[in-house]
Amino acid sequence: MNPDLHWSQTSSRLLNDCPRAWVKTYATKLMTGATAPGGQRIGMQRRPTMDDAMVSAMRLTWTDFLEDHFVGTVWTAPFREQRLKRRLCDVMEASNLKATSPKFAIQLQRGVHQLETLEQSMGLRPVMQSPATRWAYFERLDGIDINGVRMFTAPDLAYYHQQRWTLVRLQFRSPSQQSMAQQIEHLLMVRWAMAQPGFPNEASAYRVKVIRWHRRRWMEHHLEVNGRLLAQADGLVQHDLQEMKWLLRCWQSDPSLKTIPLAKEAKTCDGCTYRDLCPAGKGLKQAKKVQERELLDVLQSKETKSLRTA
Ligand code: SF4
């Protein structure tokens, strides 16, 4: 059976951080076609923290806000806080998270501040301040088929300004430095838009803007869009798809997962939901050594067998 492969940032990052965790999260569901609606996030590989809950709550509240802003409904400051509080309580309950009242209050105030300042960011001014701007917002689960692969690379927001469409990626948390691979990932928003009915299908019709939260403030930058960089973005997807197929083949031929590579870095194992049943649960370095030795033994025994039968 052909796996129902898809590409998303969530899946790609997990694949690159820990192939074993990727297989545990996606393999069975991909091979049986039992993807979740939208197919993007079909398993949480990390125990959710209070910060994860806050990021989810902010994203949900932001979407609520955009829905209302789209039809001209204005939010007051108390309403924003009330909505975020409701969303945060719901996410915490669903994730079975608890927080003391002071901790909850601090988190809530930080979240409110983050959402307020996002509305005021330079990059969103055409949408926030000019009712004449053409714009649209999207959910990450809005997938589209490109060359036979379901791609979940929708921008968070798109607006038409100064003769071009600006595709906006919002990151509610981000590291100090963005890797080249991450920058290229953002360009996949252009591929997504080019394949959408109603959007132009030339790359030159787009700008890409990243608005990311780092050290308690929003930072903004543009990415260049050109044919060479888009080809690199396509190459990144193809590379990941090949890797996914290879891992699925390994998993099918040996479901014990013994041959599937472990995490690249020990920090990936912190909080991993598969840790209790993973050989890396008691230390990644040691587990990798054991895995290498076992794989070598298997290879050597195969070589010995073929010599005997030659
Ligand atoms: S514990 Fe580490 S090596 Fe094991 S699945 Fe999780 S991230 Fe991968």
C-alpha cells in the first residue's frame, strides 16, 4: 500500500530531530490512511507544557480576532483578555495542565501583551489600519495537493499591498537565529498560494514576511522570493519525502524499530512522550552505541551467511 504522505513543518521538524519519534507518530496512520482531519498533526510527541498551552491559546484567540476583524467587529481590551483566558483554560483542561493562580495570572498578562503588540506590528498595518486592503487568513490545516503530495504550508495571513501579495508567517515562539532550512520552509507558502484558485501563479507576484516573537518582542523580516530559492524549497520537500519513504520501508521490514535512527540531540528526548519505551530513555549516547553495535552484528551475520552459501 502506498503511504498517504504529506508535508508540514511539524512533520518535517520531527523527522529531522528524531526519525524514531517520527515513525512512532506517523507510520501506522500513514500506512493505514487514518490521518486526522487535515492530516497535519496526528500525534503529540512531546508532553505539553504551560508555554505550549499559552501558544495554542494565543493562536486560537488570534484566529477568533481575525474572524471578527474580517467582518468589522472591534475588540475591546477586556474582551481580548476574557477571550484569551477562556481559550487558555480550555487548552489547559484538554492537556490536563494545572497552574497556581499567580502563575496563571502572569502567563495571561504576557499573552494579552503579546496579542496586543501583534495587532500593532508594522507588517500587519495594511490589514489592521486600512479597511480597503484585500486580505485573507488561513488555518495551518488548509492543505493543498501539489505534485501528488498534500502540503500544509498555508500562510497565516495574505494581503494585497503595493501591487503584490504579501504572505505572512507568524511565529508565536522562535529561536534567536533562523536556520537556512527554516527560511526556505517559509517560501513554501508561495508554492501553496500559487496552487490556490484566486491567487496568481507567478512567484514574482508575492512577498514573504515573517513576524516572530523573540525575547518578548515581535521581530519582522522579509524573505527574497525567486526561482532559485523556490527550487531549493521544493528540494527540501523532496528530500524529506524520500526520507519518510525510507523510514516507512525500514519500519515495515522490522517493526521493532531497532533499525530506525534515534534523535540527533539529547535535548529532543526531554519531555518526549515515547521516552519510557525508548532505548534512549536512559541516555541517548549509550543507546546510539548499542544500536550501532546491533546493526553491525546484523550486517556481519548476513555477510557470513552469504559467504557460506556462495
Ligand atoms: S526518547 Fe529521544 S530517541 Fe527516543 S523517540 Fe523520543 S526523541 Fe527519539
